[in-house]
Amino acid sequence: MYQTNQLATPVKLLIMDVDGVLTDGRIFITASGEEIKSFHTLDGHGLKMLQKTGVKLAIITGRDAPSVAHRVKGLGIDYYFAGIHNKQQTFLTLLEQTGLNAKQCAYIGDDVVDLPVMNRVGFCVAVPQAHPEVLKRAHYVTQAAAGAGAVRELCDLIMHTQGTLDKALAEYLS
């Protein structure tokens, strides 16, 4: 059922972009300037399950939207970097903060601004709607669309590859 990718075995940190990964990429802006984004509950629960297995979570996003900060807090994301224009530098800072190396990191992105990090991590993942240059460089492309379970698919794949999925699902199956 789950495609195993051995590059997911050493993953201790999952890093994500937001727009076009955790959302479908569309940004709704109200007349007052408030941004509204849509997040999928499958992704959120998958992140919580993955985190329970010991994998840390991080977001590096170019935008600084209050709705994302609210979602991050609700999910208990370990590291959150918003309004970032140099994702590579932030990634290096994240490695220092966590004490991990690049091979222990996975990154899921959709656009060329994600490539400086994707090119350095041990497991880089793209969503199907990603820019062609991103798709070309990804180790794995999700079947699920951005904002519609792509992150959950990745979480399940990591847990499956690391042998923690059955335990993560056990509380729901008994």
C-alpha cells in the first residue's frame, strides 16, 4: 500500500513549505487584507502522528500570515520560520539548532524557491503540481495533491519506512 523509499529511513526532521504544499497554493485576501488559507485535516493528523514517533517538524515559508502561525501553534510544530526569503540560510540555522545533519532531513516543496533546501536534504519530496524543475529533482512525488493529503502521504511513507506506522495506527484499530 505504501511505497517504501529508503531515503526516508534516517529522517529525524520533516521540513515543509506552506503555500502549494500544506495548502493548494491559492491565497484568498479579504477587503481588509486578511489572508485566508485552507488546510486539510488529514495533513494535520498525519503530522501529529509523525511527531509522536519522534520525528521533529519544521516550516520554512516565504510569507508571514497569521493564519499559518495559528495553524502551526495548533499542530505543535517544533520550528516555524515565516517571511523567509533565503530558505537555504534558514535551513543551515535549523541544522545548528537541532544538531542534525542534512541526510536526517526531509523537505517537501513545490516551487523553485524550495530548491536550495531540497538539493541539500537526504529526502526531497514534491507535490504533483510542483514546478517542473522541482519535479525533476525530487526523490519522491506524492500522489495526493497539495493541500489535499500530500503531507499526510509523506508522513505515512516516513512512518512505514521507519517501521513506526503500525504502532501509530494501533490506537485507532483496536
